[in-house]
Amino acid sequence: MNEQRFISGYSAFSLKLPSPMAEGTSLIAEFELGADTSELAPYINAVAQKALYYEKPPHIRFLLDGVLCTLFGSGGSAASFHDRGQALDFMEMLISFLNRIYQNKDSIRPNYKVYKPISILDLLRLLPRTNCRECGFSTCMAFAAALSRQKTDSFMCPEFSRPISFKAVYPVLDDKGNLLSTVSLDIDGSPRDFNCRREYAAAEDFGNKIDKDPEPIGGIFSKTRNDSLPTPLTRRELDVLRLMAEGATNMEISKSLHVSPHTVKSHVIHIFNKLGVDDRTQASVWATRHGLL
């Protein structure tokens, strides 16, 4: 029996330059899909790389095989491409990706977290503005900018203002699992809760610093081979690569290495960039052939 397809094809496909005056730059694809993808957005948000789920207007942005894709209702856009053939190949990949998500919805825990950027200046007011670099950024302004884009955690700053309370946001769903609304509950920001979360963030930051240790671990990779790369993989990136080659998902890698899923995503992207590959299979094959695994 054939698997049920959520999307069978696309229409109104076009390629455009970023602006009418642009020349020699990459192309942007715009298209219409055969179904409204809104119901898939929370599932895409849960599994796609660098996914950002926006509420107003409702749409989702994510990376698929290194291409930035935006979906809103039945429409969408993707960037960037060198020619029409590359864009058409991506469209087939996108439809396959969305159909796989639809077919596996029951095994994916949807992520309803909405991306709401906060003013960098407002965040800067909560920081000590000493540029102490304890957070890993060169300045408090750089940390505030990353925090605004949800690229770091407030608890990475040891002097960040203590919260009055924490807010837990729960989804209200209909019978089909679609998001109807949310209910927010304040959780007392007790020193115990605050310190536990700060200690967790500090532990993960410590783990990231250990990543920079070039010493090999028990033969899981060849140090000589790794050192020959233009930019060698860190110790933690090699751990992620090994688990990736074993077929582990980002969530499974997160649990195995005791780091957040966001950190795993960052490691995976760095691995792709350093090895010059586009997906997990290529990374595993390359690493095996070149003696890293």
C-alpha cells in the first residue's frame, strides 16, 4: 500500500533576483504547494535545522540541506540557487521532506515555541555592560544581539538580572492536534530554580570549552587525519559525528552527550562546513573513507 502523501506537487514556480538591479547573484525561488502547510509548522519547528516559528504573520523559516526556506500557508520561498536546475531539485527534496514529516507526525513531538525577537537595547539594560566575556561573547552588546535572536541563553551571563518569575507556556490543541491558543502560567523564580538552570548552562558551557581539547579519545578517530583538515573538528564535534554515523538523531545525540538539542544542531552544521558536505549521509561516508571513524 502506498504511503499517503500530504503534498503531491507545486505550481506557480518562479525564480527571481534579490532585487531588480541585482546582477550575478544567487536566485530566490517562489512557489505554491498543493496543500496548506500551516498544520505541519510545529513539526517542522521540532525537527528542522535553525527553525524559527513566527506568529504574526504565521510562517516558519528553516534550513533544509543548507537552503533557507520559508513556508506560509500554501505558499513559500527558498534561497539561494545558482540556476533553475538546482532550484527544481530542491523543490523535490522539500516535498519529500514535508511528506515524511506528515507521515511521521505521530512520532514527532511538535514544538509550538514561537520566535519573538526582543529589543537588543532592552536586553542590554539587563546586562552589567562590563564586557567581561564570561558569556563567551566579546561584548555585552554582542551577547544581547545573540540573545535577541535566541542564539544563546540568559543564564550564560553570571551578572544577568534575576527574573521575577518563569513563564510556562502550554498549547491548547483541537481534536486534530492543531494549535488553537496558549495558556501561560507564572512559575516562582526561586533562587533554587534559578541556580539550577544557571548551573546547567554553566555545565554545558564547560563541555563546549572541553571541545577545544585536541586530544583523541580511545581510537574513535585518527588525530593525523583530523589535523590535516583546513579546520580540524573539535573533540565534541567528533563525538557528534560518530553518533551521527551510527544513525542517531539530534535528540538522541543530545541525550547521549548531555547537551541541548540546539547545541547539537550547531555541531552538525559546523561538521558539514568543515568537511564540505551537505547532509548526514555524506558526512558519515566522508569520515569513514578518510579514517576519522
